[in-house]
Amino acid sequence: MNQDRVYFSENFFSAGKTDIYDVNKEKIGELDLRSMFTSSVDVVNHDGEVVVSGRFPFLSNKWKVYDELGAELGTLREKFTLLSKNYEYHAYERGYYTIDSELFSRQYRIEHDSSDIGEFKLVSSFFSSPVFELKRRSNELSTSEMVAVVMGVHAIQKRKRQGNASAAGGPA
């Protein structure tokens, strides 16, 4: 599943399977949102095999990405900034990838050693589940791994919004 541009979404209840499409609207895999009670995801190829997974370890705010055998591929974390949204994906021996966006933007850049390797954006979500478009410009990370990283950014943001709502006394 190494496409240059893919589209995928989360389900309304954050559970179940959704399709991953290429630019020709052909199904190339699935995103399995394993439970509405956790943020865990599996990226499944066209043959139904899990190729990459992502989840928060117990009591952690860092998103871990794993290969099909359960070996860690990398760790995603939010970096503190005031006027932008910044994340860092540490792909261990492959290095650090920065993911950043302007504060109110829905578009993110992915860079490695100051090289543009891709971008993703939220293309819709007002009254429906979030739909993402991922454009890959480099083969440094597989499409599957990048999908797991995008879902990690989304999961960190959701967790942060839920925490802010809880702290303000609102619904979680």
C-alpha cells in the first residue's frame, strides 16, 4: 500500500472499519478502529493483513506505531507551542520527523531534515466523521506508517479536546 495520495476517515463512533482509497477512488486497504473506548488503530492492506498499528500505551500521551510483528516503528508526541500545532515523530534509527501546522489550519506539513516528505489535511468533518487526505512525496515512510501517524495526530488532538472539556466541567 505505497500510494502517493490516499483518503481515509474515522467512523462516527470511533469504532469499526473504514476504507482507504487511492486518488482513483479504488479501495487499497482499511483502517480498523478497534474500539470506541480506545484510540487504537490497525492499517490493513488489500489482502486483509494488518501492516501497521498505532495506539497509546497505558498511561501515556505518546502515540506508538508498530509494524505487523508488533515491533515499534516510532513514537509520536506533541511539542508545546503557542501559535502553531507541532508534533514530532521519532522513527528511531530513521530519525525525527516534524509535523506542523498553523494554529487554525487543517493542513499539516511533514518534514525530515528540512525536506518536505508529505502533507495531510482534514478535508471534511463538520457533521460527519473526519476525512483525511494524505499526500506522500517521499519513500522514507510507507503510506501505511504515515496513515498511522496521521491517526495519532488526530487521537492526540481528540484526547486534548476531551481533557479540556473535562477540566472545564463540560462533557468529556
